Amino acid sequence: MRTLDLSLVALVAVGAVGAIGAIGLSGCATSPFQRAGNADDVAAAVARSRPPAAPARSLVFLVLSGTGGPRLAAYDLAASKILWTQPTDVTTRVEAGNNVIVHGIKGTGPGGTVIGRDLETGNVLWQRPLQSKERLFGYVVDGDAAFLVVQSSAAPGRPTGALFSLDARTGVERWHHELPSGRVAGPAARGGVVAVPLDSQYVLLFDGQSGLELGQVLSTEEAANFVRALPEGLFYGSRGLFLLGRSTAHGTRRSPGYLSARLPDFVRPVYWYDLYRPEQAEYSAIDRNRILWRVTVDGDRPQFRDGLAFVHDYRFFFAFDAGSGALRWAYGAPNSDAVASADTGHAILFVTADGEIGGLDPITGARIYEAHLPGEIVRGASFDAEGFAPAGAAAASKPPDVLTALTAIIADPDQRFPVLKLFAIEELGRQPGREVTAKLIDILQKEGLAPLAYQKAGEMLVARRDAGSLDLITAALRAHADYAEKRAAPPVEILARAVGALGPLGRALAPDLAAELRLPETSPAAAAEIARALVAIGAQESLPALRDFLSLYRADSSYERDPTALVAAAEALLKLGGPTDRALLLYLAEEPHTATGLRTHLTRALGETAPRGVAPAPPTAAAKN
């Protein structure tokens, strides 16, 4: 089943009695997962996992292209300089160890080649070509070993999986372990323990020195699509996080070790790469649209560090309160997408496609690091910078302005972000101050706004009920369309709804609404909202405008199909007016040229609102028709 160095087995035999027992049981049982979910096995395995020492370096490995051709470069963040550059066409993500980095390239082997390089120089140390029937699912470096998970299709229709341990400096195979399923995923390793997901339900734990199986995790309520190693512990999950330990050996969302952030709808709940999909080991859009997170651990209970979860969405970064989903800060990269990002525990680091390397303070979003690689095109990047944060940078920098960041998202012409724009509009509307009302009105007056974005901006303006900004609404209503000045018509329909939402507080705008009702360019939809708003604010002084509107358009053929505006004006007259207005409406109900829908409505409405003791007049033949 596997080949092991016998001397290594002898060395670990005493310390791995429980694991050997587990292997024996799984070997003789019908199912290879007989001990899946055994809390004692998992707890013992986690106890073996030693947190790595903090590295004395802060590096980012850059996959470059452009006029210089495909290259891999190591950049020192602390010194702000490139340490080395090597010509190579990197196709899979760079993984860093103590003194070695590993990545994949196409070519050489039918399935590509795994490359080991010296971390200090970038020189090639070893190459492992994949065979034609092998498929690489992932790799990781831990201590002096590199671990690879490979799927083999040697038997037609029955793929198998294997975990390989290689010497990180030489690439020589130390051991390999055949996995009980061919549905495998990439590994993670932490301080001598290697974790491999299988069948989207299990996570198998191995001793990194010997290859002996130590335990099996069983996830029953959520797919185990990833494993991730951090100084805080080993994690697995998909739509949330399980801190690997006794309480999550049988993983359910009720486990104390389970954690999930509350985030807005636009966020893709990607907490780590889906390691069952080898294409996600390549630098791609998944690096540009995911959740960044770190935790603190109290016993077996993880909590998001500082109560925050971070979202990287192409050019934009957000910090959210993980418990409530409230936005804490927002930042937008000015020129191009951030192709990679990482949470080092003390900084949110990112690299953009045009060669900008940046860092943000996790608490405030302030810019704390900035460097540039002029003329370079960056395809992807991997960080080896645990704990990095420039000393004193946060205190000297200014946090980003939330309103400016949200407005920039809304105004961005990039069509990839429709849902993000809706979020930005909604979040903008929640902010306090006259400036926000002004920005919402400005958004509504921009051409080319998507219908859903226009609708959302209107909803937020109405919901604000900002009585302190009546002058802004007045100015917008009075800014009529002007072709010579290239000024579009104001959003009268939404402005009228915003005034109506204020109730009596909006009565000062009654003259401006009445004026719009008399303009021929006012749309029927806007006229209907104006009539409703006049009722809501109790604007009896606007009765003449309502009478004029009904008298002018009650027989207009354009209202025959949809008489909504006429009906709204008639309702306003009924609610605001007196006997004279009832007489006018009675006349309109009986006049044969009145739009059919309006006549029908008036006949019913006048009957329902007739004064007590006064029988409503029977409908005339004209009204019946």
C-alpha cells in the first residue's frame, strides 16, 4: 500500500501506537474510514502539530510577464527591493518553506513539472516531471520536506490518489502513502502534521516524518473543500471554518470550533481555495475575489481577529464586522486589479497587475506600505511575510474616506461589478450627513446607470428621510433639462417619492412639485408620484395644479391604456379637496371622453366616499360605457 523507510518506522513506533492501531483497524475493516470522526485520534494528531517559528524575512514571490518575458522574482518587503529574478513560466502557486520554494511549470513532463528552488537565489534545486497518467492536485512545504498529492489514472475508470514526501532540498522521495480514494485534494502541513481532504467529507492526518496515518476527520454538515495551516492552527471547511481539534473531529456547525462571518450578499463565501480543483492552484480570478481572515484561539474556540473579516474584490478591499456584517472601512486600488492578497496578521498586503505592492492597516484601512515595480506586469503573487507590518506606518497614515471609496465604486465604469455597485449604493445611503444625500442625487442624474443601480439609489434616497437636505432636493427639482448645457432632466419621480416620505416636513417643496406637474415633459410615472407626495405632505395649496392636470389630460389617449397618473391625481383631489373638487370629479366620471380607467375608478371612489345620508349618484350611461 505504501513504501516507508523501515528505520523511520522504528523511530516513531512508540509514539504512534494510537495511529498504528487506527491503520490496523482501517486495514481490516470494510471501509477505510472506520475511525473517521474519532476525537481522540484527531486531538492526538493536533497535539503533534507544532506552530512554526516566525520567519526572519518578509518576502513576496512575483510571477512577472511583459517585455522581459515570463519570470519569477523574489521581492523583499522590508528592504523594498527585488532579491532575484529567474526566467521561468510559472503555472501554479508558489509555496515557501524554510529555505526552499516550490512551484509548477508546464512542459518537460506530460503532466507538467514540479520545481524546487533555493529561496535565497532562485536557482533550481530539483525537478519532478509528472507522468502522463498523473495529475497534480497540490503541494506544500513544511520544515525540510515537500508534500505532493497526486492522482493517478493507471487503472481505467478507477483513479487512485497518493501523498508523496520529498526532501525539500534534493527532491528525493522519502515515502509515499496510497490514499483510500482517488477523489483527492491538495494538502496543508503544520509543524510535522500533513492534512489531506478526501471525498469532500474527510480530512486525513499524517505524520510528516513517517507517513503514518494519525487520524481522520469527518465533516457532516459542510463540505471539506480545503485545509489551511496557520500559526493559529490547522483549519478545514468550505463556506465556513473549522479549527481542527477534538470538537471538530466530527465537524458540524454546532461545534465550538466552527466559525463563519456574516457578510453582504455581494461577497463570495470563499475562505480558501477549493483544493479538489487543480486549476485553483494556478494564479487566476480566485486570487482576486475571496475572503481574507485570521483568528485568535481561546481553548478550542476560534474568533476572527479584532472581530473583522476582510474581502478582496478585484480592485477593492473591505473590512466587515464579522458578527454584524457592518462595514468598517473600504479601499480601492486606483489603477488596476489586485492580483493577490494576504492577511499577515498585522497587515493586509496586496500586489496589483501593474506592479504596485501595497499594505493596509487591518483596523483602519490606512495605507501603511507602498512600493512600485515600474513597467512590470504581474500575473500572480504569493506572500511569505507572516507578521509583517511596517513599524509606525499606521500612526503616520490617514484612513481611507468611506464616502470617497463607495462613490468611486459606484462611478467605476467597469461592468464586472454590478452586485458590488448595488452594495456600495446601499452602504452609501446608510451613512449620515447632507453630503450623502447630495451624492445620491448626483448618482440619480448620471447617464448610463444600470436600472437596478438607479432603483437602489432611489430607494436609499427615499429611505433617508433627510429633512435637513430639502434645499438639495429643491435645487435638483429646479434644474430642468437643458440641451445647450447638456443637462438631463432631474429624476422627478424619485425626488417626489423622497419628498412624500418626509410627510408634513416636506411641505415646503409643494410649490416645486406643483410646478413639475404642470410641465409637459413630466412623465406619467413622475406625475403619479407627485400626486401621492402632495397628499403625504398635506399640500392643499397644490389643488389648482391637480385640477389643471386632470382637466388637461383626462381625455388624452396616451392615458387610455394606463391611467395610473390620472387616478393618483383624482385621489389627491378627493383627499385634499372639498365639495368643489368632488363636483369636478363627478363631472369627469360622467363625461364620455374621460379615459375609461379613470371613469371606472371615479365611479367607485365617489361612491365609497359619499357623505353620510347622501346617496351616490347612479352612474350614467356614459360612465357605464
